[in-house]
Amino acid sequence: MNHSATLRWMGQMGLWVTMGHTTVSIDYYASPSADRRTAPPVPAGEVQNVSAFLGTHDHLDHIDHESWKIWAENCPEACFVFPEMHREAVLRDGINPANAIGIDAGESRIIGDVTIRAIPAAHEFLDPDAQGRFPCLQYIIEGNGLRIWHAGDTLRYEGMVPTLRAFGRIDAALLPINGRDGVRYRRNCIGNMTFQEAADVAGEVQPRLVIPGHWDMFQDNSGDPDAFADYLDAKYAGAVKCRIPKAGEAFSISAAPVV
């Protein structure tokens, strides 16, 4: 069996992952906006052959409700995966309740050839509700002999790195690098890891490949992917490979050989 996957970075934290016959779209922000610096690589109305649309949390550039409404109509067989506490907001998009898959930290779902596992994300805090449900998640996508980590929007929090290490080898990761500051916090723009923090998490978890995200979309909430790549290389001596793809660029990865 050819243990490979195709990744396609879609701008911001958007990532399409194809494993076997299954393609999942994670955090794809496809709605047009005057604030965008990166155009949607595929207009929402042209998206097809996606088995599942995943959102890590209920912010516009992660669960894009206007696009989810389109996909609910144009992709009627697709599943929609999201933090369970956002179910009401998702169902208002017209998604068939049978296809609406709420998930929480520690849970997993199988869709086609892919297994989706969830752990908490701290954006900017963990903030579980009274039922212990988390508003923001990270996803581990497994299939075809590979494991992909999508960090969503998060800061590093106590226990996060051991949780990730417990999954075993991670073949590729998408991490936010836009950071946070007082200016953004005062206008209710909550933050993520700085590029240094993201590089340190990557250096400790050691995915075989890391992609920096959340830097290209909005002028006032950006980051420097080249600084991330340089810091990662300088501090971890090339132990983790970094790739900075263009929005919409697709590339394949293969499973590491067993030694």
C-alpha cells in the first residue's frame, strides 16, 4: 500500500488533507471580503469532492458560516465536524442534522478513510463550559499510514506537548504563528502562539514537517513565516523540516520508513 497523503494549504489556517479516497477540509475561509490579503484558492461555490468540512472553532476564518451554507447545499453527502458546543450555530447554516458531527476533546470520529481525533485548544484560554466542553479544538487527522496535526488557533498550555507526543510520530503539522499583543487584545482580537512559541512547540513535538499558518490573511493580525522558519532552523538544527507553501499549493507527503 502506498502510504501517502496530499496536503493543500488554503491560506490562513485552511488545510485540505486527502488520504486514500477521502478529502477533509479544515478551517477553510472561502468567503470574499475587502479585508482579505489572500484570495480564496477555490471559490466556495466551486468546492466539490470533499468528504468532510472541519472547523476548529466558531470564528469567521475557521467556521466560515456563509461558505458552510453553500457547502450544505452543494455537497449534501459531506459531513461537518465542529466543537459540540457550537451545534446550534452550525445547524442554522442549513446543515442536515444527520451530517452534523459535534466532537469534543478526547473524542474521535471516522469518516471514510480518515480518523479525526480532538484535543483542546487555548484561544487565548481553554474556557470549557459548565459541561466541560471546549469551544476551540485541535485536530489529529490519521489515515493511510500518516498522522497530520492541525493546531487550530491556540497558545501553548500545560500538558499540550505531552498529549501530542502520546499520539506517536506526527508526519505534518500546521501551526498558527501570528502571536498576540495589547493592541489586538484591546479590540477583542484574541491571540495565538508567537512564531518563537510555535517553533518551540514544533521543536519539542518534532513533526516531520511543519507549515506556519495564520500570517497571510489580515494586515492587522499577521506574522512572519520566514522568521519562524529561521528560528526553528537555528534553535533545532534542522530537526524539523519547514515548508511555506503558496495559498492553494498542493503537495504530497509519504510515511516515514519503519526502522
